[in-house]
Amino acid sequence: MKTLQRTLAIIKPDAVARGAIGDIIGSLERRGFRILSGKMLHITRKQAEGFYAVHAGKPFFESLTKFMSEGPILVIALEKENAIAEWREIMGATNPANAKEGTVRKKWAESIERNAVHGSDAEDTARFELSYFFAGYELQ
Ligand code: ATP
Ligand code: MG
């Protein structure tokens, strides 16, 4: 069953630094995503820790939050039918070594950590993540 969904995409610091913004947004537009809102942010370590709180305690948490605060990111609010699963499909596997040809991570990711993009993984996490970076009036 198809349902209209919203999801959060992030173009991570590695991909912004490598000039991948245009290519990644192009992929979203070609697949018919509606871009509700977007902003360039350089988040603090604390803000990265808050965003990735579900991963607190994991061995890669410190390194991940340091990476996510090392430079600017582009946070994007997206809308489409089945947006959550479809954006994750376009992103490809977390580890670029396992990412399929044609996916964003296959093309742009450097490693399992520096993997170019983020996408929400479920409706409840999408709601939390969108509200972490956007106010209600920014998502119309
Ligand atoms: P994201 O949440 O960024 O969309 P994901 O859902 O594919 O990616 P998660 O398991 O939620 O992956 O991990 C969040 C992020 O933490 C990954 O995107 C990656 O940057 C980093 N990460 C995940 N696993 C590892 C690992 N084993 N070593 C280093 N970094 C990791
Ligand atoms: Mg995840």
C-alpha cells in the first residue's frame, strides 16, 4: 500500500566537501521527491549527539558525532509516497562496499562511517528527525 510520507535526508560533511550536493539533489528530483525544505548547517558535537542519541554507547558513536560536526551539512525534508524506503533505496547500503551500482553511497561514500548521506529509517524516527531540524511552519 502506498502512503504519502515525509523523511529527513542529510548530505553529510564528506559529501558536501566533495561537491556532491547537486548530484544528490538531482537524484531526488529525478525520482519525483518533493523538497519541502532544506538548510545548510554546521552543527556542534552536542547537536550531533542529540540527533544520533539512538546510537549512544555504540563503539562508533564518538567518531560518528565528531565526523557529523566537522563541517557543513545539508538537511533536507522530503515528501513522496513511500519516501522513507525509497530514499534509503537510493542511498544504498550503509557500508559502501555493499552498496549497489547506481546508489548514492556507491558513488560518493568513502567508508562505512563517511558514507555521504543519511535517511530516516521508519515513520517514528522520521518524525523525530524532521522535528530536530525543522519547525512546523517550515514544513508546509
Ligand atoms: P543513517 O542513519 O546515517 O541513514 P544507516 O541507517 O544506514 O545510516 P545506522 O546503522 O543508522 O546506518 O548508522 C548511522 C551512521 O553511523 C551510519 O550512516 C554511519 O555513518 C555510521 N556507522 C554505522 N555503523 C558504523 C560502523 N560499524 N563503523 C563506523 N561508523 C558506522
Ligand atoms: Mg540509521
